Amino acid sequence: MNMDDMGEGEYKSFDEELNSDSKKIQEEMGITKENISYSEKFKDPVLLAALLTRTLEEKKRTNELLSELVRKLDKLDELEIELGRLREFLGAGLKKEEQPMLGDVDERIVEFMKKVGQATSVEVQKALKYRGRNGASARLHKLYLQGFLEKKQAGRKVYYLYKQKEGWQGDR
């Protein structure tokens, strides 16, 4: 049926049916007059400008917080390096039997590091077929703390280097 062919009575019933269907859909979707009035407000350019300004301010604050966090992490890395040096200095006098023993997985990592010289946790992960980088990273860090590896940072990448020392299990 074409809209032009409808009589006035049929046209009103079509409008009523359309309004009824529209109300049902709005109810099912949870759309209220209040929601509709909010959506109308978002057409106001002043409100949009105010929202964008607020978003920009929040982004600046977030960036400042992230920058401060990065600075603190860098400082923490420096302190960790210094702590490693102190441990190395204090551990230099340990006897051969006092050196930490390595498990099979750690021994494989040390052998891999001895072979390649230096590697990141991603490279160790791939070489030893770890599922995730966290496992490799944790083991490398443990070996660093035990004095088997050195740790260097270049940007966001952390490189672990094999550290030769007499009397260690890894120097066989």
C-alpha cells in the first residue's frame, strides 16, 4: 500500500501504530525521555568544547603522572644496579662451596647466555621455548641477583650479559 493511496483515517492509524512500535522499542532498549534530552545536549557546541577541554586537561595530568612514574622507575633501576654492585663487592669473598647452586632450567639459561654473551628476556623466552616472557624475565632477574649475569638497560629493553667468575658452577 502506497502512502498516497491511504485515506486520512488509515494514515492516522499508521501513525499511531508507528508511535506504538517506537515506544515499545524505546522501552525494550531502556531509552527514556531523560536519555533523549541528554543526547540533544551533546549537539551543543559549547558543551562539546567544554568536554574536549576537560578531556585534554585529564590527558595532560595523566601524561604528567606517567612521566613521574617513568622517572621513578629509572631511579629504581639505577638503585638496583648500585645494589648489584654492592652485592658483587660483598660476595667477592665467598668461597666456592658458598656459591649458589643452579637448577636445571637456570643452568640451561646460564649455558645459553655463555654461548650468546647477551640477550633479552624475549630472546631467552624463544630459545628455551617459554610460553610467556614473565617466566624468562623472572629467571634472568634471579640469576642477576645471584651474580651469574649482569644487567644493562638500553631504552626500554633490558639486556642480560653472561658474567664470568671463577669457581662458579656455570664456569665448568
